Amino acid sequence: MGMEFLDAVKEKITMTAKSAAKKSTEIVEITKLKVAVAEEMSAIDKIFRSIGEAIYETYKTGEEGDFSFEEKCGALDEAYEKVEDLNARIAELKNTKICPTCKKHMEKDALFCSVCGERFE
Ligand SMILES: [Zn+2]
């Protein structure tokens, strides 16, 4: 076996190890981002719940109280924006694109969404 062959094998092993390390870093990163999305979604649920409770309170008492729907809806907008940002980062790491209609991840070169049938530009 010549040195050249051994060097080539070594290089191949190094490249594979590097790409495996990169892959696992990406998986960890994607998992973190998914946890952040789940947290944001649960925050959204809480806001919706508090809006619902305020509506019921208003129905019961006939008074609006000091509840600010504007503030709650603003918080919803903010949370949805965060979710969109997080999903965009996930798509970047997974090398996918997000269907604008159903928000599912699709192959970057997909022409149609395989979930909702949306046609991509
Ligand atoms: Zn879709």
C-alpha cells in the first residue's frame, strides 16, 4: 500500500467525521429551535385562553374591565412572528423551503407542495 492511498483514506475518514460532526450539530440546533417553537406555541395558547377568559368575564359582568385586547393581540402578532423566524431557521438548517400556505417543509427544488398542492414560484 502506497502512502498516497493511506493519505487518501485518512482524508476520507477526516471528511466523513467532519461531516458527521456538522450533521449532529445541525440536529442539536434543529431540536433546540423546535423546542423554542413549541414554547412559543404554548405561549400563544395561553394568550388565546386569556382572551377567551376576558370575553367571558365581560359577558358575565357586562363590563370590559382593564383588559386590553389590543395588547393581547399585539403579543399574539409578536409570538407568531417569532414562530415564523424560528421555522425559517429550521428550514435553512434542513435545507428545505416552507410552503407559504400550509407551512410544511418541502424539498428546496419542489415545484408543488406535496401536502396542500400549492404551486411554488
Ligand atoms: Zn402546502
